[in-house]
Amino acid sequence: QVQLVESGGGLVQPGGSLRLSCAASISILRIVSMAWYRQAPGKERELVATMTSRGTTNYAVSVKGRFTISRDNAKNTVYLQMNSLKPEDTAVYYCNADRDADYGRTYWGKGTLVTVSS
């Protein structure tokens, strides 16, 4: 079973930056795609960014040019660098592993709260 632990959330003012981390219990090279999702109160969970084990990345239109997903394979960790934050970025951010190459399972972290407010 894959365990995912997010960290780095907090309160930041509009225009500020924050970096989220997601530590996995196994090599992220064994996961087809790592991703960040977010869910704001009263809204559905939405995809923010993805990165395959081969390095291919994709971003939601709303965060393109502001957010960057990256990884450190040696640390089994995926990051989400968030710049030029806006109040509408406020949400619980979840790390997602889709899918492990051995069992085809999808895993979720418990989430970390990001609040963008003045």
C-alpha cells in the first residue's frame, strides 16, 4: 500500500508564494502519474497539476504560468510550487498517486489547507 503525506499548507497573502510537498512511501517511479488536486468549500475536487514518471506535466488552465509541479525521486517526493496566489486558490490540496505500476491502485493523501487572504 502506498502512503502519501502532504505538507506545506498555510496562510498566505494574495500575490504570495507557497510550496507544497507530498512524500510517498514507495518510489514514485513506480507510479504512473503523480498529481495535485484541490477542493474548495462547496465545490467539487478539481485537478491542478500532473506529472508522469517520465516527466510529462499538465496543468489546469487556472494555474498555468503560476504553479509548477516537480519531483525529487531520491526523496520519493513531489512538490507544487505556487506563485502569484489568488484568493480563489484557497482550498484543501490533495496529493494523488495514479496508479502504482504493480497493482494499478490509486492513492490519496489526507490533504493540506491553503488559505490565500489579506
